[in-house]
Amino acid sequence: MARTPNIPQRKHPRMKQVQPQSQAVAQLFNQGISLHQQEKLELAKTIYEQVLAKQPKHFDALHLLGVLAFQTNDHALAAELIGKAIDINPSSASAHASLGLVLQGLRRLDEALVSYDKALALKPGDAEVCNNRGNVLNDLRRLDEALVSYDKALAIKPDFEFLLGKKLNLQMHLCDWNDLTGQLYQLESALSEDSKVASPFELLGLIDNPDLQLLASKIWIENRHLASDVLGDFTQRAADGKIRIGYYSADFHNHATSYLMAELFEAHDGQRFELYGFSYGPDRQDEMRKRVSDGLGQFIDVTQKSDREVAKISRDLGIDIAIDLKGFTKDSRTGIFAERCAPIQVSYLGYPGTMGAPYFDYIVADKTVIPQESQQFYSEKNVYLPHSYQVNDSKRKISDKVFTRHELGLPESGFVFCCFNNNFKTLPETFDGWMRLLQTVEGSVLWLLADNPTAVRNLQMEAQNRGVDPRRLVFAKRMRLEEHLAWHRLADLFIDTLPCNAHTTASDALWAGLPVLTLVGKSFAARVAASLLNAMDLPELVTKTQLQYEARAIELANEPEKLSEIKIKLYRNLKTSPLFNGEIFARHIEAAYEKMHRRHISGETLDHIYIND
């Protein structure tokens, strides 16, 4: 799972304009602004162009025409137009801020930062620019500086929309738990009052409350991605052809989603299904890009298309079922689904929670991640697969390289607890438990992911504060997947986080033969590892309380024969478990697709779908 997307806060620059030279031009220009504000973009574009034909150096028309190009995904043209506007009026803070957004969209992050700095030099108290500057610093992995920018934005505007959650999420990435309890109380109280305080993704690592997660999703959708009926109703397709499935993602490259999904694309039944991939992420020409595009058959790069254009392309292709693999994660394009790109729309895999949107019909799940008594917390109808909802690739390779403890910074002896989850998933309560494990199991160490230097320093300090030698924390750097999987051979037990479990990291560990001990919670994200373990027939590694979780970890650390039995069972089950069988998973999810399709073409109302083994 990736971290939360950076959503630009400025849709339009402020409409504070210099006085045009001609009354006729002024009237024409004001008509363009009115159309622009009504989202009638093509008409507004025509008007701005007419203004520029009469007055080529009209700063505001150039500026807003650039903004309009940005809104329609023509970022290169937007940069050119806004750049020309700045040449005319270099003292416009608003234009520099707009150029920053455009450059950010072009991934020219260092240049975007320069533009935001110029905007703030001209207008220091602009909370929006402080926020957007923080987004760029976040993307540049200058996390400490990003946090300063977010704090400045909140100091200027304490109720800045959706910023508190983003700031807290960043603090969690830094393992900065300063006043976390107070800020979480503020967050939950604001959410309970329907305030625009956090994106849904940011809640996953902070609170285990499916009711509040549903509320956060609804608030986000109502303020960011309302349903659109511009494209009208669907034309009914004949029901006797292949079912056309569209998979939509920004992650068709070396990314966790593709690592999990690749075998499913290859295993789909081409006699019954026609597959389409809609990519709006980077084309890195890597091995997963090639494998996924080959597996999907018809692969369409829609990076430069607007949400409405992508939805129109999907409709023209006759997509029957659209699968959103992003949800609310980084680089998501929820607007494509708000435009209704297909008559059946499904949320799957990328986001472990409800979308809270009326235009998502189904969410793919299993009876562990969404128990039947929890259906009320999901706006979608649930599709229950018989084992785990999570697809996996049985072709993933593990490096043959034999690593030594010494070269990975581990002691030559002693029990190795590990957790390779992203740092933002580690709450103080989880860390408290881990430190109790180290204090109880003599000579043990905890092997963690070194996501950023500040997090390393903060975790070492937190260990010291709890009476644990910081040297008993060992930090692993990110490596190629094949070698990362091989590392797992040097660990003894993977210990999970709550409220956001290990997801791909749990399946990585299991695939490498490393047992995963989890603590199950209430929300989808807090039950994923349990889903995987149940599918592997390892329920003895699923605990229900913090006390039970710690006791089980200590037991397995101190009684090697019990841990050995579990490892033998895990190794044996890898060969037979449906969790790592792409063919079995393909048949199950295809059965779900067929049920969705039959219900739709027969005019039945939506209902939960259950797939039997």
C-alpha cells in the first residue's frame, strides 16, 4: 500500500484580476471566468483565446488559459501559458503558485519548489501554497521540511481542509509521536462532526474504527469526487459475448500491486473474458510493466487523458466491469469512476476499506476482512471470495544469494523479530509491545525497515526511553524484491502492526517461509494478515488481544520446537494453499465477475455475492 495521494488544493487561481484596457475585452474576459467557474471548460477556453486574439499580453487570460490546460491534463501547455503570464507580471504570487502546481503535475519537483518559494516571498501568509509546497517536499522525500510546511499552513489556517490527517500521516512516517494522543482526539472529534479533516487513507494507520473510516470516505467523496451524469446512460450490450473487464491503475510497473496481480492477468480465461488495462502511471519500461501489459492483452496508456476522457474511452470500448486498483492511495483517479466508466464498478486490492461512493457497486473481500456483522460499514456490496481476497503471484522469485547476519547488520546469535511494514503503521502502543518482547526475550533484536533517517533516530530514542538498548533495533534498507525476499531467511518471526496490518509484506514473508504473527482488529486494514493466515491454515498465528499477541511471540521465541513446527507447516502449506495459486484465484474472481454481470443484465438489484470453493 502506498501512502496517501497529494491532492492539489488550488483548482483555480484566485480571480483577482488587473483592470483590462478595453471595456469590450473586460466583458469578454468576465464571460470566460463565469464559464470557467461553471466547469464549462471548452467554452471558457474559446473565450480566453478570443481575449488573447484582441489583447495578446492579457496576463489574466494567459494565466487562466494555463490553469484550464492543467485541468484538462495538458500540463506542458499549461506550463508554457502560465510561464508567459509570469513574464508579463512577475510579481503575481497567484501565477507562481499555479505554475508550481503544473510543474508538480509534470514531476518537475525541484522547479515546482522554486515556484512555491517565489509565491511565498510575494505573499508569505498563503496557507494553500504552504500546503502545496509541503506536498512537493513530501514527494522529494524531504519529510522533515514537508512537516514544517504543513505546520505553517495549519498555523495560518487551523481548519485547512484535510490537512490535519495528512500532517499526522507524515508524522507517523517520521515516527514522530509528539502529542499524538491529543491530535488523534482532535481528529476523531472533528470527523464525528463531519469536518473535512483527513483523507480516508490517512486514517488506516491511525484508528481502528470502521464507522469513522466510512464517514471519512463519504466526506472525501462529497468534497472531491461527486458523481457526474454528463456522459449519460449506458447503451445495453448484447449479453452473449465475452465479458469485458477493465483494470485501472497507476501501478503497472515494479510495484506491490503488479507483483500481486501479474499471475491473475495471465490466468484469466480468454474464452470468457476480454481484458483491458488502463494505465495512468509512469512507464518505467521495467519487467513488471512488460509482464502486466502482455498479460492484459489490450493495454491503454491514459496518463494524458482527463477523467472524463478515460471514462468515455471505456464506454466506447464497451467495458462491462471496471476494477479500480487504487482506491484512495497515491496517484488514484477516482474521478474516472465518478464519471461512470462502466455499468459495474468494483473496488479491489489497492485500498483496504470502503470508498463511500454511490458509484462503486462492489468491494472484493472475504469473510475475515469483512465479517457479515461489519457490512454496515461499507457503502458497496461485498463480494466474498472463499479463501483470501488477496491475489498472489506464485511465480515470484527469491534470490539464491545467501546473506549472512553480519552483512545485514544482525548479531551472530539471538532471536530475530522483524517487521518490514512501512514506518507509518507503527503506533506507540505497538512499539510498547515490541519493547516488552525485547526486554523479555534475552539477546533478541528487532529488524525494521529504514524508511528515512529521522524515523530511525526517533525509534532509537523511543527504545532508549523504554529502557531498551537502541542497538537492539536493526534497520534494513530497501532492496530489489528478490533479495528482499531472501532476507526473510535470517528472521525468526514477523510481528505485525495494528491498526494497519502487513498486507503485501505479510504475503512476502509467508512466501519466503517466515511465520507472521498478527493481532486482528475491527477494520478491513486491521484484518488482512489474519485473512492470509487463515487461507494458509495457520490460525494459531492470529491473536485477538495485545496480551495474547505478546504471550504468543514470547512463547515462539523461547520454545524453538514450537516455532519449528509452525515453519514446517507453513512450508508444507505453501505447496497446497489456495493463497499462492493463481489459477484457483482466477476461477473464483471470474465466478464473481459472472455473477455481477448476470445480475446487471437481468436488472436485479445489487446484493452481496458469495463464491463457494
